[in-house]
Amino acid sequence: MKTTVKNNMAKLAFTLVEMIGVLAVIAILAGMLIPKIFEAIRNSHINATLEAYNTLKAAALENYAKWGRFADTNGTQYTGTNFDQVLFTEGRIDARAAEKIPLSTAGGTGNVYVSVTTGPGRGNSGYDLDGDGTKETANAAYTVELVINSVAAKDAHDLSLRLDGPALSTTDETSEDTKGRVEYTTPTGSPKVTTVYMYIAHQ
């Protein structure tokens, strides 16, 4: 009887070689799946940013349609970096930009905001929306833009490719993007990050 039990237990137990084989298979599968998981997370962040951008653009245009200008809640021309707060207070968006846009590695309202600036926007250099070398916002009285600081260079490049397409995007993620609705400064640091400017509207 004792011999039978020992033999059955011996048949159920794993050998060292079998254990190493199982662990090797698990390691190979993990090595294949983990990069895909991180890529899926990155793609979801870019998709969330594009969705929030489209919502902000629609809200800004509704604000303009109501007041005839990009205005605060009293109808006065707004300038500053908290225009998303105005749109939120008006009930045009359900959360501020910093709460909806996960691309900034720094996060927070100080690093993600909607700005109404006097002049052409993008640090006063303006937007070349169609890539013809002319800044369409050059003569703008006011420009509305979404600004995202501390964005990973690859994320900025992919965002530009998705919204503007290859014709209006840089060929790689290491240089400045100066065309289209998504523009960004030359990525710096290690890892490389940049400030992304997303054109919303101008008057």
C-alpha cells in the first residue's frame, strides 16, 4: 500500500526540468505580451487626448456662437490659460482638460490647459494649418489652443500623425513639428519630451 501511494505521488510531481520548461514558456509569453500591453495603454492615451480635443473644440465654437467672441461667463472677451474652466462652468464640457488628457508626463492643470491668447498663438509664432508655409493665424486677434507640457516625443509624433497625417507631420520624433493642428517644440532631455500645441480656433 505504501509503495502504491509513493508511486502515485511520484507521478504527480514535476521534475526540475519540467519546472524550468514551464517557467521558460511563461517568460517567453510575458516578453511577447508586455510590450503589446504598454503599446495598447499608449494608444488609449492618444485616443483619449483626441477625443478630449474634439470635445473642447466643439465647446469653444459653441461659446463663440453664443457670445460672438471667445468669452467668459459674462460675455466679456476672455484671455488666459483657464478657458477650459469657463467651458466647464458653462456646462459645455464635463471635466477640465487636465482631467481628460493623460499624455502629459507631469500632469496637472498647470501642464495641461486651454489658452486664449492675443495674436497668432503657439508662443506667438502662429499655426501653419495646411502646410503651405503661410501661418493662417498670423493676423488673428485671438487664438484658442490646447497646450500639453511634458509629452513624450513618441506620443507627440503619433498624435500629430493621427490628427494631421504624414504630409503635415515630421518624419521622425526628434525634430520640431511646425505644420498642422498639432505642433510641438524640439524634444529635449532624456527621455525626450516636448510641449504640444493643438490649434482649436481663432478669430
